[in-house]
Amino acid sequence: MRHLIGKRFEGESTPRSRAGTFPSSPALRTTDVSADEIARTLQDIVSETDQHMTRAATNHETMRDDLKLLTSELKEVSPLNFLLRSVHVYVIQKSSDLEKTRVELQNSKRQCELVKSLLADATAEKEIMYEVWTMQIPLL
């Protein structure tokens, strides 16, 4: 990188794409720039670039760690969501089964009442027939 910066000042490289990057730097505005001033300016630029690169690397590592944490949390949450959906489906199915059983119980109660009514009617008929039969047979 230092080699490329050196080429730029010597005129071997293409012109800067960010013109006016250092407009306030007196070392770059004057025509009588000494080698020490250029070296000092370059050293400042390199130092600043190193700081930015270090900060970017630190931020990258932090983001990578946060992403790993988020991924692990999502892996933990995903089975829980699946379990909750399964429980929800199970509860809905059991509620439906309970409603069907309730309807069947009502139908069974009606049938039981009908059978009781038919039994009462049959018993009454039997008593009537017994009375009629006993009346027709003379007692000996």
C-alpha cells in the first residue's frame, strides 16, 4: 500500500479518484514540499488507515460473534415454534374430538330415553294383555 501511495506522488499511477481528499493540508497545497513533510503526511495517512482498518476488523468480529449468537438462538427457537404448533394442532384435534363425543353422548341419552319409553310401553301392554287373558280364562 505504501508502495502505491509512493507511486501516486511520483506520478506513475492514475490520478486520485477522490480529488481534494486533503485540501486543508498545507503540505500538499504548497509547491515546495520537502521529503520529510511528504513522509510525515504519508505516515499520518498510513497511521489513520491502520486505525480505520483495526476498527473495521473489530466491528467485523463483533458482528460475526453477534451473528453466531443470533443463529444459535434461532436454532433454539425453531424447535420451540414447531413444538408450539404441534401442541396447537393437538389441542384443536382434541377439542374437535371432545365436541364429537359430546354430540354422541347426547344422541346416546336420547336413545336411552327412547328405549326406556318403549320398555314402559311394552310393560304396560303386557299388563293389559295379562289382565285380558286372566279375564277370559274361567277359574276352575
